[in-house]
Amino acid sequence: MNAQLVVDGVSVGHGGDPVVHDATLTVPDGAVLALVGPNGSGKSTLLKTLYRVLKPLRGDLLLGADDLLAMPHRDNARAVGVLTQDDAGGYDFTAWEAVMLGRSPHLGTLGRPGPADTAVVTDALDRTGCTAFADRPLSQLSGGERQRVLLARALAQQPRVLVLDEPTNHLDPRHQLGILRLARNLRVTVVAALHSLDLAAQYADLVAVLSAGRIVAVGPPAEVFTPHLLEAHFRVDGSIVADPVTGTPRVLLRELDAGRAAS
């Protein structure tokens, strides 16, 4: 089923005042898009429209031929998997039980999981490296371990598009790289808000830069992360280079000199 995501002229905010203005972008089926921007630029606000926490003031959201805004909530929960940066609660659940919650949109009226659901949960735990603590309560896990469990829960939904809001929060470097490598290999459309421009360059097919609530650039990382853009919107001096081992793009950042920083 086609999972191309189209965001067309979306404005969204709180109390009628837009935080994000006329956002337009297309994420091809199976591609990874990194949404980047300075703090307060509207990344999380835009992502919340995809999983129906916020209703756009105007604009359209399409997943393939389906209108995400008109889709019944149960269908939306099947289509869109979510990992948010402030996901909390449920600490009395074991990791296994928390991941099984991801199967809820797929269960019948009795809500009882069957062997197929068990297989999906087992696979999600394995792919995120959570099998070893599957029987432990979330309250006994580190922040990074809980983050991986929550990603496993999103994978258990078997979504067409996966929305990740700062998925590398609380993770050590090894697991940051592992989570993003996993996202790349899922064969689903992924939209991930990231603080790290370097991680975005390494793992995303496309990046979209939000600045002051507007998308100012969309394209492959090597084309978007120019010295001019980095200075204008992130107030840093930077350049993009090829990794000497993998050949993937890497972003090198330095502070602006005092004269340019003050301008």
C-alpha cells in the first residue's frame, strides 16, 4: 500500500495563532525525512498534526490516497506509529506488555491478542534490542531502555508511516546510531525530528529545515546543509563532508566568530 506522505499548505498552532505556517513537503514511500530546526521552530507542533493531537488551521495531509485528517481514529492508529519525546506513564507495565499495547488498533472486539500478535511483539522487541529485559517493569528500566521499548511499541503497530519526535533522547551513542539505522531499514515512511544535524545527514534521505515556523529548505542533506543555511538559521559555522569510512554525509559545526555571531 502506498505510504507517500504529502503535507500540503499546513498551518497549525494553538488558540488560532499559527506556530507553523504553510508547511509543504513530500516524503516518498519508504523514505526517511529528518525534520530539523532551532529550538522553538515548530518541529513537534508539525509532527503532532500527523498523529492527530493537533488539528491544522488549514492545509491537507495525505498518506498515499488516504486523507489523514478524515481517517477514522482507529484507522489512523493503524497507519501512523508514534514515538514522542515526552511519552511517560505506564511504568507498572512490563516491557512486553507495553509493546503489546501497540497491537491494540489491530485487535478484534474482544481485544485479545493471538499468536500473530505475539510474533509481531517478539520481533519488535528483538529488533530494538529489548528482548533481554522484556519481563521487567518499565519503572526498573533506564531512560534509554524505556525509549527503545516505546520504539518497539510503535513498530508493533506495523504502521505505514512512523513519526519519531527526538527518538535519540536518553540514548547513548551506540543506541542512537542503532535506532536510526533501524529506522532506515524498516521499509516504512519515516518522519523524525532530530536535534543533531550530523545524525540527520547520516541517516535521512531528505531533510526539511524549519525556521521560525516556516520550512525554508527541503532536499538531500548534502544539498540542504550549505554554509549559508547553517549560518542563517542555526547561527553556526559549518560544512558538510563525506565520512572517510562510509562515504555518508557528515556535518561539521563550529561557533561563529564574534563579529558574525553579533550581526
